[in-house]
Amino acid sequence: MSKGQRITYATMTADNEALHAEYDVAISQVKESWLGVQVPMFINGEKIYTEQQIESTSPIDTDLLLCKGQVGGVEHAESAIKAARDAFPGWRDTPWQERVAILRNIAGKVRENSLELSAIIILEVGKNRLEALGEVEEIADLIDYYADSMEKNQGFVNELGKYDPDDAAECNLSVLLPYGVWAVISPYNFPMALSAAPIAAALVCGNTVVFKGASDTPYSCWKTVELFVENGLPAGVLNYVSGPGRTVGQAIQDSLDVDGWTFTGSYDVGMKLYQKAASGPHPRPAIIEMGGKNPVIVSPTADIKKAAGGVMRSAFGLDGQKCSACSRVYIHERVFDAFTEELLKMTRQIKISDPCDRDCYMGTVINKKAYDRYKKYTDMARADGEVLHGGNILTDGDFAKGYFVEPTIVTGLAEDHPLVKDELFLPIVHLTRVASLDEGMEKANDIVYGLTAGFFGENDDELAWFLKNIQAGTVYTNRAAGATTGAWPGIQVFGGWKGSGSTGKGIGGLYTLALYMHEQSRTLIDWR
């Protein structure tokens, strides 16, 4: 990345003057050159503008108009699907080596434009500099990882055995082939990474794509599309539509001409889409990531500072707006007070500010709905439990025009309370005192979700016990850089169990690309 410093989600600090100087320039340039522009849809190689637009403003300052997005309709979704269908035969037949080369070129362009892209993410999502730059680095690494995976597997063509090993006339193959038209529906919190990654995975496998991004982030979504379409993709291979989920998104979900989906979002919407994928004349693949309610268990043998730091980073990074965010902590009674004191100490030191500032740790929640939900849930916490820290919206001075809230630590709620059971997507974490690690495990697993989980303890038997019993797809032990957050392509596979995911496989891992293809067994007998 810029000035030779590599930023990931596990990066603790970036005291790099040259990097921040470049960042300041990039933010200024984006504000000067981009603000207020119309961002189009993109269908069959053409930019599409509609009569109606929706204004996208920054959660940092709601008077700051970022762009005007297009309000598409069902007809645009249908046109995008048709364009993808028409383009599929040509893209499918493009040699996988050429598809890999295109992706690697795109990854290079991401790195070349890393500061501009991350500045856009800061302004549109409200995440801090390190989080935004980490997202851009992740985009490039994910694209490269999928290109490498296709190359390593040589297009996923493998020779199988024979009835008679000496029979030269017989050849048996396992071949993975693309499905066809693949829909990608992405969320606002990682608007580029969680768009670019499934787009890249689908494309390198030979599928064509219809992409709908989050309505809160049209600016970031269009820049993601630009990276692909300006760097070698034929018309119709990638199509982008925007507009309300209830119309445009629903049309994509309902279409029988879509052959597969990647969806990242809420449990309720994800389950409906998964059920939709199983209907029709035959079941279709759906890669569904539906969030989490991610627990941490703290043992009496834990390093308390390490545990508190890991929880703090995972609970309050990106204002808790990560599906992997830590929202429940089960602390053994022998260290509950010490852990709580250390967590409070660290949380009081968090800097909340304009995320364009270099020292910002917490920026904003995404929009007015999230802001109002924060007020609702913190009021519930005060009424039903005890708020140990935070619980307030921030409205004075520089906070007056944005969606700024405090990191919030709560205790004393029942296990069936909405703050303990529901995914909040807010900077709120609940602490529970437990009499034993077994009690902590039972409560940690008593949830519909199973995305990420963490453990702090310095006893090998305890670590083995945790790994054997926890019901989550992505787990960490003794990780100060993030108790439940921070997976990185090729290092940690990211995926969930139970109500957090539909496939049992993660993204950025060994088995990701296979999810975007179906297998054909070929027995070929030489007739000559």
C-alpha cells in the first residue's frame, strides 16, 4: 500500500506521517472532485440514468451531499439479468487464464487507487482511516486470492481413476463449471470489499454477474463497478443496478433467470432468499451470510489486558457495525471485576471524532435508523440492566450534524433480553458473570447465530475444550488485535455456522470458488 505500509484489520496503529499526509490529500481531492455527482447504474456496457435520483449524504455531516444515485425499477433488474444471460456463453468460454489475468489487473488498479477509494469509504460509511484502508487492501487481496486459487487448481479439471488402469481408451474427469447468471447483493458496512469479493469469485469461475449494492452506499458501489468494467470486462459480464430493495432487490430474488446468489445481510432477509432459492423448478445455490451475535469467553487464566483489548477492538471498531463484532462476553466470576475495570479503562480512552481525522477510532453509525435504534436499545439497557459506560448520542459541536454515539458497556440483563439475543449492529456489548467456563459455553452457544467467537485463557486444556465445543465458523484464541473480528483472505477463512451462513464454507478460503460452480463427471471413451 502507500509508502510501503500494509494495513489489515489487525493493524493496531499506523504512525506513518507520509501515509497520513497522502491521506489528507486524497480526502481533500475526493471532496473537491466528486461531491454531488450522479452515479449511474451499469447495464450491458452502458451507463444508465433514471428520471428519479436519491441523494446520498455523509453520516459524518448530513449536509454533505456525496452523490445522487439512480432509483432503478423492476425493468432495470430484468434488463440487467437479460444482459448477463446473453453475455454468459462468451464469458464462460473465455479461457480461465484470461479471466485470471483480468482479475489480477483489477487488483493492481485497486492498490494504485487505494487512498482515493478509502477516502470515499470514510465519507460514505463513517469508518476510520485504518478500517477504510484495510477494506481496500482486503479487496485487492481477495481478488488476488481467487485468481491464485483458480490458477492453483488449473481451472478445476481433475482426472479420476479407471476401472482398468491399463485401459488407454478410457478417461474420467471431474470438471467444475459455472452456473450462469450470478446475483450479488451486498451490505453497507464493507461496501467495496463485500461487493468486489463475490463479484470476483463469480467472474473468475465463468459466471456473469448482476450486482445490487446497499442503498446507503451508492458512491462506493459505483466505484467498485468502475474498477471491474474499466479493466477488461466485456459488456454484459458485470451489470449494476440500484434502487429500493423492495422492488429492485426483490425482482432479483424472484427471478427464475438467476442461477445463484451471494447475499450478505440480515437473518430474516437471508432466510427468505435461501427458501426462494430452493423453490422453482429446481434448487439453486445461495451463498448466504446472515450476521452474528458473537461471544467471547474469558477464563480465570486469561491475560486480562489482552482480553480487554481484544474485546474493546471487536466491540467498538466500526461502531459495532460488523457481522463479526463482539456483542456478548462471558467472564468467569473470579476475574469479572478485573476484566470489567480494564475494559472500562480502555473504552474511556477511545477517541470519537470525524473519521477523516487521523486519530479517530470511532466514527459514526450509518444512518438515522441506526441512530434511533441506538437510542432505543440504550434506553432498554438502562431500564432493564446497568449501563457501565456510554449509552448517549453525541450532538454538541462537531458532532451536531452527524450520527455519533458513545461506545456502550452493559451488564445485568437476562439471557433472553433483546440486547443479548438480537444482532444490534451497534457499539453495544453486554458483560455476563459466569460461575464456570461450562456455563459460559452453554450461554455462548444458546443463540441462532454461529459466525465468530473468541476465547481468552492460558491453559492448553481450556483451549482444546473451547475449540471442541464452540459453535462458530470463525474462532480466535488470545487475540488482542480482535477477539472476534479481523479475518483476512488466505489467513483466516470467514464464514458462519447455524443461522450465520448457508454453505458451511467461508469466504477467502480453500473451498470458496467451488461454491460458484457445479460439478460434471465426464467419462470419455476414445472411439478411434
